[in-house]
Amino acid sequence: MGKASGEGDLTEDDNFVVTSLRLFRRPRGLQPSVAACRAPKFGMLEEMLGGTSKAFLMDHDMGRVASLKGLTSYRGVYPQIAYEDSLLWEDDRLHPFLSLPDCSESLLENLLRGLRTAPGWNVAVQCLTAILLLEATAKAIAEKSFLWAGGAAALVLVVLLRLPPFLRFVADLLPAALFAPELL
């Protein structure tokens, strides 16, 4: 950039970009969400929001976050940023890679995270499912039965259909024309 009259040198660092993204708190189809993906430090951000604010600004360079209270559309974002006096930045709330959902975890990582954070009854159901799968597989092998093998395969398919990483993997294999375009 060039030099403006009466001003100092302008550099690329003087400009900033505001990128908006939509963050789902509950699972919504194949969309990444805090509930379906790994986000261990998102609780700190939710605590800062306090349930009253639905939008916030993140400054990744400084690791700080500012809540945008009373914001109903993106139109009010730029004036609030321009008059930074109204923003209350909170330092050390934004972890560089653990605050936002990370959906690149494998099936096993997702399953183990689900077991660690699941309530007791859910762990019991998963253990019962594993016992049924082992029983069906053992019967299929011992009796050389295609019926039991089909039952074991169906049980594995039901378990996989509950895992978001598997659903995203299958969705990546399918043609994009099958999915509706995202509406913001």
C-alpha cells in the first residue's frame, strides 16, 4: 500500500478481516457441532458468553475473546468493531486449537471420547451392544451361519450410523449433488 497524505506508512498489518462462521451447539445433520466434534475448551467460551450472547469475536493472535451482546444480525458487527470502546475483551479464554470443534478425529477417537463423556446408562448400553456383537460373531463362526453373520453386520452398521465421523466419511464419498446447498 502507498503513503496517504498527512499519515504514516500504511502496512498490511493495519488491515483486518472479519470472517463469520456459524457454530452449532447441538448436532444438526452432518454439520460440525460442539456436541458431535471434539471441543474440550469450548466450555470456557460458553462460560464467558453466559447464555445471553449468541455471537462473539475471536482474536487468535492475542488469544482473547469479546462477547457481542444484543447482536441480532451481522450488520451491527462492523460498527461495534470500529468503536472498540464497547467491546470487553477477555484474555486467555481462547485456546489456539481446543476451543473450537475439531471434526478430524478418527472413529476410534470419537468412540473413546463418547465413552469417557457418556452417562452411566449409555456406557451400559454400549457394553451390552458389544456383548451382543461378540455373541453374534461367535455364533456365525461356530455354526457357519450367514444369518448370524448378517445380524452381526447389521449391528455393526447400526453402531457406525450413530458415529458422526463415519457419516461424514460416507457423505464425502457420495456426489455433492445429493446434498442441498448450505443456506446461511
